[in-house]
Amino acid sequence: MGVFVFILFLLFLVSCGDRDKKVVIGVLISGEGRLTKLDGFKDGLKNLGIKNVEFLVYNGENSLKGIEEKAIEIVKDEDKFHIIVAGGSLEAYYLKKIKEDLKAPVVIMGGTAIKTWGFVDEKNRPIRGITGIDNLNTELMEKRVEIFKRFFPDIKKAVVFCTPRFEASKLATRLTIQAGEKHDLKVVPISVNDVRDLEYVISHMKEDGFGAIIITPCFYTENFLTSYILHYARFYQVPVLCLSPEQATKGCTIAYGSSNYDQGYQASYIAYRIIKGERVENMTFERVDKVKLFVNQSALRELGYTLDKNKLALIDQVVK
Amino acid sequence: MRQSIKKSIVIVIFFMVFAQFFFVFAYFQVLKDQLKTSWERDKTIILKILADRLSEEINLTQSKIRSLVARYRSLDIDTREILWRITGDMEHITACGYYDTKGRLIFQEARLPTLESIPKSIDRLNWEDEVLNVYSNANGESYLNLKVFDMNSNIPLGFIVCSLNIRDLLKEYTHAYGIQKATIRLLDSQGVPVLVLNQGSNKKQLSLKTNIKNANMSIELREPEDYVYKNAYDFLKLSLLLSFALCGGLFLIGFFTVRRIFKPLEDLKLSVINWAEKKNIEVKGYGEVYILARAFQNLLDSLEKEKRVYMNLFNNLGDALLLVENEKGIIEMVNSKFLDIRRVRN
């Protein structure tokens, strides 16, 4: 009889079960610059009611080697995770390079050129267990050039600093050149080896008729050069066109795109759906839903430009 | 008799098991009906709110577009920049186009690179705000094209068509009303789905539909039966689990009880059959059957004692006695005096 009662008690315990399971999320980011995406992602999940979450962050410290090493670590620990979150397309690429058939689904908190990286098929369906947010950084290059020309119609030649190591970066540069041709702006990609090279080019570019610098989605430029570019460009009074509002707050003259925080926040909804049991195959990449134009007023003023009412009407936020 | 008692016990147990399972399934059905009724009641309310909010949002968006145009126009801003501002100031509006009074597209502004959602021309040129159509692209996005007539000082200037990202809007609503698991379908006037949010599996689903005011569209909510009846299935699973455990326990208890009742009776039967050899009824243990066995043994002992007294008397009597079986006349017993008289000795 005692055994019978014990069995009943065990059955009761089994039926009660643990209903609010802890969600463990592995995060692979290329560097500190992408931590704001994670902030948005965390806030998003919190607002969606997912509170029992543990984040294990693997930071590649802005080097390709570092990202690869961290990707190996995350793959080794893959059994721990319900979801792996990648800071961008590059991180997702390394994860899949290390192990194609990861058990945990991968969510990109804002990735560029997802088709070029091979994350979707011809019909934009996720094919490698990866989904997330397409931040359209490559596709928006034309729009950026168009907006830039509205602000700086007199500038005819611009420089792109990029040493493309990946196909996506090449595509972004190519699209920028094409957009320039369409909007009467000659865009010339220049490869620099170090900061000294960079300063030399920026200090002499006006002599060669180049009036602006365009930042494109390019790992090397984004992670190493942007802060130097912004510094020298301000010193030598060259306007810079950037990708994200965060860069405008750091001194970039004009930036059009989606903020890292918004991308992370939007990605949280995808992660939420995965946690709730939806399959990655059924979730197409979402395009960013908030694209804003930021202008750094002091940088613009230093260049000697003033904003008339029609130009002001174009701006979503003026950074002072 | 013994067989019939066992059978009766088994029948009673089977009846109890059957009754238990019958009531479990009956209650499961009742629970399912209740869940369906409450699902229909709750979701009808939610769907009505959803349809009303959507209708309100459409009206609100149209009036906000008009007020933004008036505000920016008063600041002497060009119409093109006004369209750009609308796409920036209003959430979920991603693109806008401006049309002349003949419905021809003059220019358009969009935040995202793709502009296909804005039609090249419009043929509904009546001077009223309306919903034109739903446009869906390969990225799974759907836009509701809203037409707003543009009039300044009672002079018709043209039309503005803006694309409202209806998918994102519905996504927000479904989360706000806790129906993230539901499939939401927007149907045109013909009942053809123009937008499907959270396309669920092909499992059997429950659905409800309601019209959206002033939009010539309807909205449908579907949820998988599995999800709606989850509590009922959970109850059924748990009940069956407990029932099986309970029945198993009941069978075990029944088996041991029956065994405990019939084992001493079996022993008693064998002892009585073999009594002539052992002259003893052996029943181990305690309880009613043991007492009965003991009483039986006492009775037999007293009978044996009496038999010995009579045999003693019979053998030691001074008279010769001969015991003859009545019917056949067979001699059954003689005493020693009889043998002495007849000089019969071994």
C-alpha cells in the first residue's frame, strides 16, 4: 500500500512539472560596438514577458580570429543553448562555418546582405537554421547616396574606405558606386593599410576633388577605422555619410539607417516566437521597421552648411 | 460457489474500472465543450476589438496624414518633403505617393529601398478617404494602401496614398491581446486571404470571422484545436495516468485480498480430505477460516474420543457382540468375547 501511495505521489510530482523553464541564450558578437543590439534584444524579450533568461556572451573583441575562436567555443557549448544570437551576418557566418548543422536555431540581431551570405534561398526563406533581422545596410546604400546628394548637391566625388574580405562587403561597395552613378556622385573605393595611410588619404583627398567619405558595411572599416575616419574627417572638414544613428552621435555628419538598439529589439520578437515553439523554417527574415535620418548639427556647422526648412524636414533627429 | 465469488469480485472490479474510464472521458468531452464555448466567447470579443481598432487605426492614420500635410504645408515645406516626413513621423507608414487629380503618380517617398507598394496610378478618384488595396511582397510584408484626398481652401489638389505596414500593426495587436499563437488572416471582400500572420500548422483549427468597418475587408482568427483544448487534453492525460495507476493498485489489492480469503479455505479443504491419514486439520495463520478449522478439529477430536469410549465398551463387554450391516447382512465388527466363545484367534 505504501508503495502504491508513493507511486501516486511521484505521478503527482511528474504532472506538476517545471512550467517556467529557464531559457539559455548564447550570444556571439564581433565587438563592443554591437552590445547595444544586445541591450535592445534583452529589453524586447523582457517586454514580451520572457524574464527567466540567461545570456552567455562570447565577444570576438573586434578581430576575425577572435570571432572564429568564440564561434568554436559557442559550438562546443551548443547543448546548453535554446537559441544562439548573432550580432550580425559575420558572426552567423562563422557559426555555420564551424558547424553547419547547429542544434540551436540562430537569430541574427540585424544582419547585412543575408542573401549574399547564403542564409536564405531565392524566395527569401531561411535555409540554414538562421533567421533574424535584415538591417538592409547594403540595400539602403542607394537611398543614403540619394539623401546625401540632397544635402550636398555640389559634391561630385566621394571616397569609400573598404578592403573587402567578404562578398557582402564587395556587394555594398558595388551598390554604392552604382548609386553614385545614378545620383551624379563618383564613388571611388580606396584601400588603406593602417591609420597613417588613412590620415594621408583624408588630408589630401580635397586636392584630388573628393568632397566626402561614405561608410559602407565593411567589417574592417566598421570595427577599426570609423572612429579614426570621423576624427580626421572632422579635422580636415570632410562630410561623412554613415550607416547608423549611433555613428551620427559619434560625430558622423549624416547617417541613415536603423539603430543597433532597434534592430536588437525587433530581433527579440523572432526569438520569442522560437521560444514559443515556432520553427525557423517558417520565419522569414524581417526587414528593419525603423529607418531614420540623423544629422550631426555641429559637424554640419563646422563644414559651413546651414539647414533650410526643406532639409530640416528630411531629418528625423538632429544631434547637437 | 467459489468460482462465482471470484467471478463476482472480478466483475465488480471491471465495472469500477469501466465506470472510472467512462466518467473520465465523459468529463473530458464536457470540458472540451466548455473550453470551446469560452474560447468562442472570448475570441469573439477580442476579434471585435481587433477589427474596431484596425478600423480606428485606418481612420486615425488617414486623418493624421491630412493634419501632417496641413501642418507642414503651413511651414511652407515642399510636398515631396512632406511625404518623407509622413513616413518618418508616423509609425508603420513606410512609403507615400502623391497623385494628381487624374490619379497619376507624380512622386513618391519611401524609407526602405523597395517602392513597389505604391501603385503607379489610381482609378478611384472620388473625393473621400478610403482603403485601396493590400500589397504583399516576397519578404512576407503586407501593406494597406490608404488613400487620402488633398484639398487646400476647398480646391482639390490631388491624392496621397500611403502604405501602412499592416503586418507589423497586427503583430503589435496580437501581442497586446495575448493571441500570439493565433493565425490572423485578413480577407478581402471576396473572402480571399490577403495577409496571413503566424501561419500555423495544417492541424484542425477553430476559426472566427468579423468584418472591418469602412474597409470592405474582414479579419479571421484561427487557433489550433490542440491549443484551445490544451487544458482538456492535460486533464485527460493526467486522469488516464492516475486511473491506470489506480486500477493497477486496485487489481493488486483485489488479487491479494482474494488470495488471502481463498488460500486458507483451500488448505482447509485439503486437510479435511486428508484427515483420515493425519487425523489433524492444519490451517496456518489467523482469522475466521483458522477459527473455523480449529472448531472443526475440536469437533473431530471429541467425536474420536467418543468413538474410542464406545469401542472400549464394545470390546470389553462380558457378552459376545456381533455387529451386522443391516441390509446385506455383512458382519462388520465382533468383540473379543465373541471370538473367545467361537474360539476364533489369529
